Amino acid sequence: MLTAILISLAVVFVAELGDKSQLITMTYALRHRWWVVLSGVAIAAMLVHGLSVAIGHFLGLTLPERPIAFAGAIAFLLFAVWTWREGRNSDDDDVRVAEPRFVLFAIVSSFVLAELGDKTMLATITLASDHNWAGVWIGATAGMVLADGVAIAAGAVLHKRLPAQFLHSLASVLFLVFGLWLLFEGALGLRWVAVAITGAVVVGAGTLALIGVSRRRQSARAAAALESPSIESP
């Protein structure tokens, strides 16, 4: 059992590095308290890897990838709209003072949908077919929580350095990219279309961000020029 825990922890931790789950975790960490996000990740990890263990060790079945990807795409697109509206309606500088209702459910559901059929889940299924199922479950859950804890720390650092309105916009764009990628690549199998569309969204969002930064700097310079005392010639 100890061997299964250590192997599963190492495999899942490495597999999660740079995975979309880390980006999703960081996205939530930009807007919510770290312990709320980490609790959601832990619950989702227990559910997903529990299902993986059941599939790999007890059932030996496979999951229908496209229907799950389609459901995940719809969920992420809804999260993108929700996050955008929440950011436009928020006037606070700190978006994490009060947690929105059902945020824990949103975190758990988005992670479960994102992980179903992912390489991490497939790795857990494979490990569960050859190792102690309880050890695989414990190790895989711990590995996912540790890897996403790194993303939460990164999100906390960004939250201290970036304005709240920008963080809301960044979160909504990331959810939109996740949703479009799952829709076109996972559900429809159109990888190049997914690359083109998500790339266009990223480029467009980056361009708008640069334009916004440039306008804010120009406004700040104009305001500073108006406030500075004029020098009268003798």
C-alpha cells in the first residue's frame, strides 16, 4: 500500500504540472480564498480518483470522452459569463472579502468535468489495475492537491500585485479559453480549429489588455499634468 501511495503521488504530481487543472486552480485562486479553492480541489480529487480506482481496479471500463468533454465545455463557458458579470458588478478592491454562493460547488464541478478523461485520470486507472487500490486513491489525491497547491500560491502572489478588475477579466478569459478548447478539441475532435479559436481569443484579450493599460497610463499622465503647478514666466 505504501508503494502504491508513493508511486501514485509522484505520477499524478508530475502529470499535473503545467496541466489545465493548475491553470483552473490559479484562476479560482485569483478570486477566492486559498482554503476555499484547496477544499474544492481536495473534494474533486477524491471524487475523480475514486472513480478512476473503481474503473481501473473493479470495473475495467472506459468513459465516453466526447459527451463528458461537451458537458465540461458548457460548464466552463457558463463560468466565464458568471465571472465576467461578477467582475463588472463588483466595486471592491478585494474580490475575496465575501465568497459567492455555491462557489465550492462550482470549483468541485469544474474540476471533476475537467479531469474526467484527462491524462491524470487515465494514469490513475492504469495504476489501480496493478497496485493496491486504496494506496492509489490516497496517493493520487495527495499528488493532485500538492500540485494544485503550487498554483494556489502563484494565484495568491498575483492577487497581491494586480488590480481586482484585471483579475476578474483574466479569470473570465481563462474560463472562456478552457470552454472553447474542450468544445472544439474534446467534444468535436477539431484540434486545429480549437488551436485557432483559442489562440485568437488569447491574442484578442492580450491586445485589449495592452490598449487598456496604455489608456490608463495616458489618463494618469494627463491628470498629473493638470495637477502640477504651472510655471509662470517673469
